[in-house]
Amino acid sequence: MTRVGHSHRWRMMVILPSLRIGGLERRAVKLCNTAVARGHHVRLVLGQAGGPLSSVLQPAVEVVDLGVPVNIVRRGLPRLWRAIRAFRPEVVVGLSNVGNLYGLPMARLQRVPAVFSVLGTMAGSETTNRLEVAIFRRMIALADVIFVNSQGVLESYEQAVPRLARKIQRIPNSLETSDFPVRDAEIRARKRAELGLTPDERVCITVARLTQAKDHATLLNAVAQLEAAGHRLTYVLVGGGPLRPALEQQRQDLGLRSNIHFLDDRDDVVELLQAADLFVLSSVREGMPNAVMEAMATGLAVVGTDVPGVRELVQPGRTGWVVPTSDPAALAGAIIAAIADPVARAAYGRAARARVEAEYEHERIMDRYFEVFGGVLERKTARHP
């Protein structure tokens, strides 16, 4: 029987809707780039090619464009079937609910081991069609391995589908801390000048898509409460999304136009984080937010809500503050507590950086992925020597 180890060159197919800017997409790019750097043959299948992250994908990663909008991936099913058959992958990795929903059964029909990656709780499916949700909940039984990225997501799936608990592997998100300077004064001054912010302004930053799950509305209500109490801060909200018009209207209705800045998607997030004094996330649903991890890597203390992933990353009294979801008063209280205590904020930021270095460094996390892939292929070889 052939042994499958780290020296074996795998054919790995990764299925993803697109390469727009987002935590899921960054995770996919990291996985693909690391795989080719380790000598594996990687083919990335996209519902629609292009997107800002295409530029950071290594040239050795082969891209297949199904040529369909990401919300109607099913129209590309014949092309996906042909892509799997032509490449003959040894493992197929779905990195989104949509990719799993369509890619996983096709892989199994062609007798290819399939890995199912989950970035949110069972309640957080990106699929809204009821039939698709029902199919999705049953589809995971086809997976050889189910990846989850936080303890909260793991518990959600163990409760929803206990018979599959043995397949679930918790592997958190990762980053390369060398890409994140810590509290760089030069970058801070330059970026503040670009944004029209003064050196003395107290700046809170949020990096998140403008969607219901991120609950920016609660953040704006918290800001209004702080303003009413005489605490004027500046807020930089980075990220595009469908709720921007509604949030801009809420900002206007609350009289907050002058100190809340919407920046849309940006490719200079690392530098923007240097310009801030505090990172804030008001989400009602998360898997493991890359944005929080990146903020911690730059030495920022974090105020976040009590959801999976955030509660795993942010340690109250050590790296930040954790408050209940959808509670503007609690969020406002934590923000002003952080801003009012620069000594604690700086200490929390240093501890946050140390925590990321110790537990979420990229190569260490990637080792865990490839150990799991190797195990999947070992079992396949054992079944079909």
C-alpha cells in the first residue's frame, strides 16, 4: 500500500464563489498559496473569476472560472462536474456553504474524498432558499472531514448533527504576524493625515461587511448614546455591503454625520488599523472573525460581542472587552471604558499581539490542515490499495 505523507504531491481542488475581499476569501487564498508552496497541485474553481484578491493568488494556483454569478452557482453545475472529472483531484475542499452544497456531492459521485469547511453556526447558513437549507443540513453526511474554525461553531454542529461529531475538526483561522506592524507611529501619522484625522482624535475602527450579521446598527446606537453623554469619538467603518444606504440614513437620523466615516472595502486595512486607538465589532453572528485577529496582531485592544469566535479570541480583562449582542448601552460602556484607560488599552493590545503569535501563526495552523488532508488520503488509500 502506498503511504501518503508530507512528501506526496496531492492534487487538491478548492471550490469558492469568488475572490472578493472577505475573511472567507482570504482564508481560501492562504490555503491555496500554502499548498502550492509545499509542492501540491492546486486548482481553484470559482463561480466567477476576478476580484481584489486575485492579485495575491500565487501563479502556480490554477484557476477555473465557471462563469456564473455567485448567487446562481447551480447554473454552472455541468462545468463543475467536468472540472472535477478533468482534474481528477485527490481531495476536494469546499470553502463556503454554496461551494459545499454543489461541490461536495459532485466530488462524492466521482469517488473523490471531500472536505467540508464551515465558517459559521448552523443558524448562519449563507443559503436562504428553504429547500437548499434542508439539503445543506443533510449534505454534511457526505463529507470525509468537517472543518470548523471556532469552538462555538463546533458545538453548534455537534448539537445539530451529533452522529457526525467524529468527523469534525476544529482548526482556527490564521495569519502571518510578520505582515502586521505593531503600533507603528509613522504609519499612524501618515494614515491619519490621509483620512483627515487629527493626531489627538480618539479613533475607533470596525472592519466588517455591512450586513445584518455584523449589526452596525447597534454600534451606531451606541455611538449616539456616547454623544448624548458628552463623549465625542471618531469612528471609521471599513467594508462595503448591502446595508450601507440604510446605515448612512441611520447616521443622519442620529445626527452623527461628522464623526462616522464609511470607507467601503479597502486594500490598506493593515495601515488603517495603525491609525486607530480601539477595534470594535458589534456582530450578532460570527465564525472566527479575521478582522479581530488582524486588529490583535497590530496591538489593538478589542471591544467585541459575545458570539462564537469573538469570545474565543478576546479575553476579558486581558486582551479586551466582551459585551452582550444587540445591547447599545453595554457596547457604549465598554467603548468609553477602553478609551478612558489608555494604560489598560495598551497592555491589552500587547497581550493581544502575544496571543496571536502564540496560537494563530499561519504556518502552525497550515500544518494542522495538511495533517488532516494526509489522513483523508491515507484512509482512501487503505480502502483502495
